[in-house]
Amino acid sequence: MDRATFACSTAFFRDYSSSSQGAFCLPGGHVDFIEKAESFTYSDFFRDYLIPNHPCIFSAKFTEDWGSRRNWVTWDGKPNFDHLLQKFGEAVVPVANCDVKEYNSNPKEQLPFKEYIKYWKEYIKNDYRSSRGCLYLKDWHLSRAFPEQDVYTTPVYFSSDWLNEYWDAIAVDDYRFVYMGPKGSWTPFHADVFRSYSWSANICGRKKWLLYPAGQEDYLKDRHGNLPFDVTAPNLQDRSIYPRYNQSQPPVEIVQEAGEIVFIPSGWHHQVYNLEDTISINHNWVNGCNVAIMWCFLQDELAAVQREISEWKDPMDDWHLQCQLIMKSCTGIDYKEFYNFLKVIAENRISVLENGLDDEASAKNTPKAAISTLGMLHAVFDLKRTVKVLTSLSANEDFKKLDLTSLSPPPEALLHHLKAAIDTALL
């Protein structure tokens, strides 16, 4: 991060409101296409897309050196089933049935990868029809299962990735996925986990995206407050069911070609179609620009849980703890883990600012090496954003009702350390 971008980001977030981020990017508007890597810097992306929360498309030149682009695709741009079977045939993968709706999503099953490829070949041969329905391999943690494979390199633009930095540190999960599906497979209307950013790269095939800027989803809810499963369904025109639909604006529509990367802003709901047999790689990620959106989302989720079980508040001694447990089961995180998430992010940056990196650590693909590559000012920006959110968390009444004695260091001590590190770095 250069000094001009640091100054720009500091000014923007000084008067920042997470509820308004992205609201001024009107649906149906132009989506920028980034053609050349050599003329597009990290600071360009940070300033023009991350901060204002705008979508963009990166050309296929940004992925042309990836192993998956070379090896997973045949000469005519189709999935290379033989190569994929050779490398991953014995893996077990999650597969969704796009033809079935279950609790506003598609039901999933676990299948051997070789069985899924056999199905896919037969599906193509039968003119994209099958008694089994349209099956879509989704949310496969391939990088975690096969770390030795030469698949892709995360572009520098997406390298400030707090989600995967944290979950890698605790060795529990990650938010790096592979998707593979036939023509006609699709993903219903949704926003990404924790209202994170996402980037999605097509290894082969084409996708159509329908994007709704943050806030537009409110106009798409039915009279019970539920979001639609399919935003193209005719019944959305029925005002007795969807009373505010006529106030919504048309979505931003993107057709993503092979090799291209789409950047999806934080909190934008979307629906996605595979127009051809398609393989894609996707990351969900959070950083200093949208961590406040994540925090707002968690507060909204907890409030929804509290409303749902409000009748048990008086008779249940540990009602507040039960609300946290339910929220974690639904979203994957609770308030105490969110504190630990912020702590890990903060401590990694403080370590780099205070100690630097030795030559051996710099040569490795580690979070601290990535922090060092992005520069001291980026680390300071991250700490400033962490201070802002951690201050809000510490003052939150629901957080203060929890047993915080297990948190080490205590929130007040961590905040003091963060502020001291920022002051020292800016001397």
C-alpha cells in the first residue's frame, strides 16, 4: 500500500458507515474490465474497488500461468476429465442437486469424485438430461485436501485475506473452494458467508451472474421477510407475496468468460448460472475494508436468534450463552471466536511491525510474509480497522454478558497494545 492509498483509506473510513457501503453503486451500471496486470497495481484495486465496494472483472491474462488453466482444460476449452480423474479420482466431494429445493437451498450428498465425473460425462452424452437431476460439485476444499497440486496462485489483489489467515492458523477450516458443474447448473440467490468478499475464477466454461448491491435485497423479501430462492421466478411479480419487488432495481448482469476472475463486493446478493460445462475456483475473504460489515452481520444474526427464542429468556439461566451457541451453529462463529479472530489478525501484524521477517520467513508462503509484502502502511491500516471494530465489540452489551475470563489477553489489554503499535509505527 502506498502513502496516497493509505491517506485515501484513512479519510474514507473516518466517516464510514457500513450500512451505506456499496449503496451508491447503482444496479445495471457499468462493471469495469481490468485488462492488463502490468498496468494495474494493488493500490489501484484497493482504492477503486475494495474501499467503495464495487465489482470488477479481471481478464484471462491474470490466470494464464495457473496450473489448472494448463492441465484441467482440453485444447478446445472443455474440462479435461482424464487428467482430473488421474489426480483426484479417489477423492470424496460434495455434490448439490440443482433440481431440488430444500430449506431454500439445494440438498447435498457426498460422492466419490470418479462417480461424479462418470455422471457428468453421461449427462453431456444424454443432451444434459438425467433421472438423477442436474448435479453440481460445490464447495470442494481441494486446496486443503491436495496442497501439493499446482492448481493456482492467489492474485496479490486478494492477498489481504483475514478469513483464511485465521482459519489456517487454527487448522479447522478454510474458505477456498472448487466448483465443477455441467451446463445448466446454478447457485440460488444468496450472499456470501459473513457477508464477505468473494473472487471467482473460471478455469473453463462461462457463467452468468446476477448481482444486487447491498441493500437491494430488502426489496426482494416476501411479506414474511424471506428472500427468494430464485430471483427470476415469475411469482416475484405478485405484490401480494413480494410487496416491495417493484421498488427494486434490475441486477448488475455479468457474463464471465473462461480464465476471467469476477470480484464480488461484500454483502452483495447474487445468483449464478453455468452457461457451459464449467470449472471455477472461489475464495471468500474479509479484510480491513469489510470487517465492519462482518461485525454488523454478526450483530444482526444474534438479534435474529434472540427474537426467535425470546420466550425462554426469563426461565433460562444461560439464555445469552444459548443464543451464542445457536448463532455459531448457524453462521460458524460466535462473539468470543470473533474476538479471537480479531486477535490473531492483530497479533500477526504487530509481530511484523515490531520484529520484521528474517530471510527464511520471507521466502515462505505464510500470512506474515503476505503482510510484509503488502507493506508497513497496510499493516497499520489493518490495525486501525481492528481497533475500530474491537472497540465496538468490547462495548457491546451482549459481549459483556459473556464470561470473558478465558480471553487472553483481555480486550482492554489487546486494544492498548494495538494503539501503541500504531503510534510507534507512525512515528
